[in-house]
Amino acid sequence: MLKNYINIALRSLKRQKSYSIINIAGLSVGVMACIIIMLYVKAEASYERFYPESEKIYRLSSVFTTNGNREDLAVTPARITAISDQNFPEIEEITFVYDWSIGRELLVEHGENRFIESEVYFADTSYFKVFQHKFLEGNAATALDDPNALVMTESTALKYFGRTTDVVGTTLKINNQDAMITGVIQDFQGNTSLHFDLVMSMSTVGEPPSNRWFPMNYFTYVKVADESAAQAYLNKLNTYIDDEVGESFRAAGIEMAFDIQPITEMHFDTAKGSDYPEKISRNLLYSLVAIALFILLIACINYINLSTAKSEKRAKEVGVRKVLGAYRAQLIWQFYGETFLITLFAVIIGVVMAELLLPFFNTMAGTSLSIDLLGDNYFIPSLLAIVLLVSLISGSYPASFLSSFQPSKVLKSTFSQKGGNTFRRVLVTIQFCVSVFLITGTLIIYNQLQFVQSKEIGYDQSQLVYMQLSDTPARNAYNSLKNGFKAITGVENVSGSNNLITNVVSGWGAVLEGRPADFQVSFRGMNGDLDFLETFGLKLLSGESFQSRSDWDSTVYYLVNKTGIDALGLTPENAIGKKFGLDESMMGTIVGVVEDFHLASLHQKIEPLAVFTGPQRFKSLMYARVNMERIEQVKAEMAEVWSELVPHRPFDLKFVDDSVRSLYEKDKQLGEIVLSFTSLAIVIGCLGLFGLASYLAEKRTKEIGIRKVLGADVSKIVMLLSQEYLKIVLIANVIGWPLAYYFMDKWLNGFAYRIDIGWYFFAISGLATVMVALITVSYQSIKAAISNPIKALRYE
């Protein structure tokens, strides 16, 4: 029986070659798209899950609310660790990390070899109790106990020594100071935002202040028993801070608290600033999943439409089988079997297509996805699930519809389809509704991503370059470097700071003279020299720049952004001359107010920022505004100056523009992915519509011949055959537009700065779907309209 079903199915596929090719092609492309998208989604959803007991690890973050505006910071004060150890039994382990990789570099020397390392953490002694890395050599319990203790990954050990054993106890020079290797850990076994090549003991850079709530410079992670314990700990922590400083903060119109989230959620949290740049919007990921399902749905609709449309050609077959004794259940299984066979072919072809296209996708998405048929325990079961699901969805209506034919009517040629045309119209409407949704959504996503990449960020980053001053000798040469660079033709200005301007990590509790002693406002802070404002090209709203202050290097002066002035309850005019400090130990004078500019991506709102001068403020980065038309000559001359003054470190010039672009790299990649797969969904829909239009034009061949004999011209016949689809497209637009508006408005809410959803997005998508339908249908319509009417009248 099974062999007979297979033979019948193969004969049917052979008889209807064009429809079979369309069905298999549509399903294959749909399966291919689903495989690639699901591999990508799986990879993105796997961040931090490889850690042992990852479900028990949470990250703390700081929350400030001022005048109803909430500000989330990924960084926290070191004080949390001290009070948590002493007061909250819910905590199994707690650790805090200073992420040196944000805008800094270390020079590591081993013998004659020198390496520049930027992926470096400084962590306290509990780090490896929270994050349980596998140690290939060394003791996890004591690896970070001593100052200048160093743990490296196995790939870093191979780079330095060519081996991963007999490494512990070796001394390296790090920024001209001795550091001893105390451990080698296995490379990261999965995707992570917490990647490092080296981790050093926190005591190397000095123990942070544990008796103050500011500054906030650290990432804090806790290990607890479960989610309820995490929430209990958070409640107690917030009660503790409320008892200690809550009343004074509220008197100043500020609320300070902490939040907690599983580390597996960090990768999707685009709301927090000073965080990890490779984060991804969960809504965009959901959009990809929706597109994958839509593509598969459209392919299934194509199959249903074509199967039911050509039902008359199989009506007599069904009638003869029923007369010969076939039960309806047998016919249902037969048609399900045909669908299963087509789907199986499509899945096999889809896997091959996915394997072939993955290199191109990896290049576009910046990933390294691969298909592992045997190593991935979920891949083959997932394929089988797709086969069964698609077979069930695609085959259910055709099997039910075709098996219901009455043999008496079919064999007497009195058979006519009732309801089939209406059902096909509904399915085509759904197809176009999905297309309208995808086109509108893609237009909005594309324009939003263009907006965030082209929006003025408050300073001209296109001519800014920077260099790392990552050790004491380089920082001591700052003034000489600056003078040497300024003498180069094409260098317009030079300044320095302790922060990369696209990721200012430091969080402070700023104070203002005349306010209560415990009045504090959350501020970001970065230092600068007298040329800071001119180098970055910031717009001055009131006051003056540091250049007006001859004692800028010995006295604390501040440039504060407009958002910071608003948070202090001042105006740009009356803020000038006010005594202000990022904390009480850094009291100084506000000399200028600058227009807001963006430090992070447009996912986050602009936060209060103060740029300060003063004594003993080291510059770890040097910025220069240069004429890009002479960039190659400028770079060569700057390298000469550098080699004279900082001979022990290689010259490495970087562009601020690249740092700004990196903030949106993930969004840009996802936008390209969404656009590509949306186009694919539309192509699959057109493929099915083409096949359906071809069949329906063939069905009306005799009618067309009669109309031509009676004098109808080509344009009228084309319009006759096309107008049904135009009505369907209009209905689909009416349904698809509100859905697109609702979901895209929710997606746009993930950006602090967003575009408005204008009417023109819907007009373009409506026009696009009309054009797609007309182009798809018109070929068959015109072909039928210009055919010889004599041949048409001989049809049948």
C-alpha cells in the first residue's frame, strides 16, 4: 500500500511538473530561511548560558529617577560588595569587575615579544567562584588573591608561550610592572559579552572605596539560589540604601535604587549605557522569528492554493478510486503522503541551500554559524518537526477537499467546485497581508537604522582620531606629544581625556553648593584639558571654554551639558560660576554649559555629563582633530613624533567615527538580515501567485477566446484578469497597515530617539504590493489576452 501511494505521488508530481517545481521551490526556500534564521536566533539566545549554574548568576545595575525620568546604569559602586557580604544571607557569592577593555590598552612584554592587549578585566578574589571557568593550570580559589596576579585564557597562553602548561609562575611585564601568571583557563565555550583575554587581581589597581555610594565604576555580579532569592536580596538591598540615603535623595528630587537581571538577559538589554556594544534588540530578534514563520506560512499557502486550484484535474482520479472501493480515509492518507513527499524533498533541498548560503550570511551578519547534523542534538529533530508541521498545515485542506469529491458528479462531468475559490481568495489575502506587514515593517526598520546612524550626535566625529596612552611613560609624555602633533600640518587641534567618548563608564554622585550636603545627582564624568571643547567642536550655550583659564591644570573647572544643568535645577545662564563637584573631593567651578551630545547609542537617552580639569588627572587617551584630506601624511608624521617620545609602544591611530559606527553595528547587521529575508518572503509569495494566476488564466481560456471574438481588446482582458487581485491587495493593505503600525511602534519604543511612523510608509507598501501583484499576474494575463482566439475556442 505504501509503495502504491509513493508511486501515485511521484506520477502526480511528474504530470504537474510546473506546479510541483513551484511548490518544492517555495517550500525549499522557506525551509532554508527558517534554518538560517533559527541558527542565528539560537546563537544570539545562547549568550552566557555555557557557564556552570548560569541560571543562578545575576548582574546588579543602578537606577536613578529624577522628575519621573528613569536612568539605568550598568555600573555600580564597590560599596555593594561590602554591605552584601555582611548583611544579606541570600548571597552565595558576589564579585565586582573593572572592565579595562573599554577604551584602554595594556602593553604586555615577554622577553623580546611585545603585545598590546585591550580585552582585560580587573576582578576581585571571588570572580572565579561566581564564574566557574575550567582551569587548565593554577588554583581557581587563590588565583586573584595577590596584587599583580594574572590569569589568561588558553589561546592567549598559546600566543605568548606556544603551550598551555608550565606557564604558572612566569612573570610578565605589564605596563612596565611585573605581573605573575597564576592560572590558565579554558577558552570561552560559548557566546559571551564577558569576554577577556587576561584577568588581573583588583588589588593591582588598588582597592576601591567601600564606604561610599559613588563613584560607580564597577560591574557587580551575584550568585543566588534561585529567582526568588535574587528578588529577596534586591528588596533588602534597596531597603538598606533607602534607610541610609533615601530621605536625603528624595528631598533633592532624586530616587536611587538598584535592579537585578539574569546574566542571560544582558545581551538583550539595550537600555543600559556604558555596557557591552554587541547587544541586540530582543524585538529585532522576535522580528526575525516572525519573518521565518511568515516565510514558511506563505510557502504553505502557495501549496494549498495550487493544490486546490488544480483539483478539477484530479477530480476524475478521485471518482474512479472511490468507485473501485477506496475509502475517504485512504484518499486523505494518499494526499497527505504526497504533501509529505514534497515537503521531505523541500527540506532536503532547503538544508543543502542553507549550507551553501551560510558563508554569505555569516559575512553579512558577522557570525560564524554552521550546520552540524550529527553534533547538534536538536537539528535533525527540528527538521523532522518542520516536515511534519508543514505537511500537516499544507496538506490538511487539500486532503480534506480533494477526498470529498462525489464520484457520481465527477464521472458525469457535473462536478463544480464550491467554496474553493473563496478559500483561495482568503489565502491570497493572507499572503498579501503578510507582505504588506513585512514591507511596511522593513521600511520603518531601515529608516530608523538610517536615522540613528546619520543623526547629529552633537559633535563632528568624522575628523576625530585618537591614540591610547596606556602606561605611565606614555602619559608622562602627554604634553610633548601634544605639542609635537599640533606642529603637524593638517592637525587642527589636540586634547586628551581619561575616557573613550563613545563609552564614558564612570558614574558619580555630583554635588552643588547651596544644596543640602547629601544632595547628589547621577553624573557621567570625563576629564579634559584646555582644548577639549575646541577639539571636539562642542557647541557652547553659555560661559566659556577651558582656554580662558590659565590655571586649568591646577584648578578644577567644569563644562556641563544641558541635561546635567537641567538635572541640577539650573539654567545655562545662572549655572556659570556655581560651585559644583562630581563628588565632594572634586569641588570646582562651572565655567561653561555645552549643548547635549551623545556618549552612547541612540538606544539610550543623553545623561548628565561633566568634563573637568584639575591637578593629577591623567590622560589615558589623546584626541586630535585632523584634516582627512591629508590623513595619510598626518598619520606618518604623527608616527614619527610618537616613536621619538614613546619608543616602547607601537603607534596605533584609531578613528572616533569607527567607534560611533560600532555602536550600531549589530542593528545595521540585523537591518540587512530583515531586509534580505523580507525580500525572500515577497519572492516566495510572488512565486505562488504566479502559479495560481497561470492556472486560473488557463481555466478561463475559452472565456477569453469568446471575449476576443466579440471585440474585447487586450487591455480590457488584462484588466478583467487582474482586477480580482487588485481587490485582494486593497483588502490586505487595510488589514496589514494597523498590524504593522502597532508592532513597529512597540519596536521603535526600544530607542530613546526614534522616527515618527508617517503615512508615506503605508503608501509605499501599498503601492509596492499593487505593483508586485500586477507584475506577477500581468505576464499570464497578457499571454492569455494576446493568444489566438481560434486556439482558445478549440480548448477542451
